[in-house]
Amino acid sequence: MKILTFDIEDWFHLLDHPGTASVDAWASFESRISENVDYILDQLDMRDQIATFFILGWVAEKYPLIVRRIAESGHQIGSHSYAHGLVYKQTKEEFTQDLIRSVGLIEDCIGRKVECYRAPGFSVTPSEVWVFEALVENGISYDSSIFPAARSHGGFDSFSFSEPVRVQYNRAVIKEFPLNFRSFLGKKFIFSGGGYFRILPAPLLKRLFQENGYLMTYFHPRDFDFGQPVLPGLSFSKRFKSYVGLSSSKAKFELILDCTEFGSLADCDKKIDWSEAPCISFTPRDIVI
């Protein structure tokens, strides 16, 4: 079960950067999203591959034709929030309003229901397990927001599953598709998207993609844009993570597409007997403060 997903945001939508933290500031940057989405769609069409695209509500608002083009190509559409804010910096009420806004804008674009969600930066930590209840209450059936390892945007290192599971919070139950991980010297590592994908050598990626029975990918349009500008004011670490490997990313991506048969979240959802899937239950008492 290998799932192909894309987080549709522009090149300047980097998290934890003061110059791009405000939605109002985004208008000052030249957009590169259309040509980068075209590249992705062309590559998928050439290989008859179907994927899930998690769309920023802001993108749906500003560039509805891009969202319609993705949907008309036969791909599944989900929400990636409206304002690309880190979940662990929001209250449940703030998160819910952002979710409702994003879903409404996307559904207006594509004319069908949005059923899946991914948090910006996989920023659901043990302190935000209420997010699962908020998603269910607002019509989301399945989620892919769990990064089951430590990372700069929090991560959920105590989440031990590297396969689809049911997650319950209070009475709300949602289908969760976490990122997959491998273990090395007692540490978890992620390889199936973003900077992790861009930095690893192609032969190793090919082997890892083939070996994993369950695989959850996550790519961004900017991951394939070698000519994108570099945002000013980034730390060395942030600059490295955001721009490493861009010169070879297209070749790696095309190699992986050629040797892997992918599906969307919706495709894989139909193949799972959810009555047999593990169920993880949280209550308000489990929230880590």
C-alpha cells in the first residue's frame, strides 16, 4: 500500500519564518505554484498515477483554476488548512475556524466534499490530540497529520505505529494514515518526502520505497523547483533543510514514479478492513501540557 500525496503550497510557505508568517505578507511574493503543479500533473499523467493533493485554502482562494485542474485530472483533494499555521500554536477554536474556512473554499472550487486533512508541518503533537475530534466534527473522515518521530515542528515521537490505524478522542473516531518510518540505531527516521527525500541518494530511496509495504509520501511543488528564490533571513540550518537536493529532486521523483505503483488515500482506504485495524484511544487526560 503505497500512497502518493502532495501538500499544495507556494515556495514561500516556509514555517517558523517571520517574513512569511502573516497571510498578508504572501501577496508580496511572486507565485511559482502554477508551473510547479503543472510539472507534477504532467509526470503523473504520463504514468497514469493517481494521488491525493492536500490544498491550502489560501491557494484555493487565490488560484482556484489550479485546484480545479488538479481535480479534473482525477486526483483526490484534501485540506492542508487555510493559513498554513502550526497546530500546536492554535487553540481548538482557532484550528476549527481555519479548517472550516479551508474546506469551504476548496469545496467551492471542486464541487465535491473534502474528506481528508493534513496539518501544516505535521504539527500535531501529544498536546493537540483534540484535533481528531475537531476534524470528525467538521466532516473529515481520515487524516494524515502524524509524524511519528521527533522533528523541528514538534512531531509525535511516542506514536509507535507505522501503518494505518483508527484514532479515537472522546467519542470521535478517525482513520489515521501516519507517515511511515524506519529504525536505525534505535532512532526513527523518515525518508518518503520533503528534505529527507531530497537529501538521500537515489539508489537508497529506490530500495526503501520498494521494501516498505506501507508507504506514505509527502511532496511539495517547491521540492522540484531548482530555480526558486531563497528567502532572506533564514538560519543556516533552515536554509539547508529547505533547499538541499533541489538540483536532483526531479530525477529522483521520476525514478520513484517509474518503479512504484502508487494510489491515493481514497484508493487505499477501500483496501483496508478497518474493523481489524488497531485503535488508539485518547482522552483529555492524555493531553501533554
